[in-house]
Amino acid sequence: MKTLLKTLVIGVMLFTLTASCATTVRVSPVNKVVVTKVHKQRVVVHKNVRYYRSNGVWYIKKNRRYVKITAPAGVRVSTLPNGYRTVKVRGVRYYKHKGVYYKKSGRTFVVVNV
């Protein structure tokens, strides 16, 4: 009976130790970082340049690779990325996601510099 109790206590301790150490880490590439694959990309054409965005991160394509860039001001998108927040700057409502500010314009959203 004592060995069963000891085994049970050790098992509970190991379970709580491993459960408390589990964390989720999200890694986002820095500007000018080159990646070879962009998941669930959306293509946006602005001033005859093709931009690719995936989960709020903006890229341009160079030689079959994608280079992360800052979002170009003036680009119109139909939907906001998941996880955006509504913020007010000097009384104006903006939508912010990963440092990019969007402003509602009719049925679309425009990337703006704030």
C-alpha cells in the first residue's frame, strides 16, 4: 500500500511539473528576413507591386523566396487579420495588429502610418 501511495504521489508531481512547464512560443520573422514558404497567403496588388500577407505579416517575393517587409501605407484589404485590437489615437479609431495600423474606409481597411 505504501509503494502504491508513493508511486501515485510521484506520478502527480511529475504530471504537474510537466504541465506547468508547457508554454506556447510564437516566432515572427524580423524585417528583411527571407523565408521560403508562406502559409495561407493572400495576395494584394498595390501600385503594380504584388504583396503577400499571412497572419498579419507582409512579404514581397524575390527569386522564389519571400522577404518580410513593413506594411506599405495605402494598401487596401478586405479583412483584418485574426487577433487585431481596436485602439484610439487622438480620437480616431484604428485597428492594430503586430504593429500595423488599419483604418476603416467604407467596406475595406487601409494601412496607415500613425
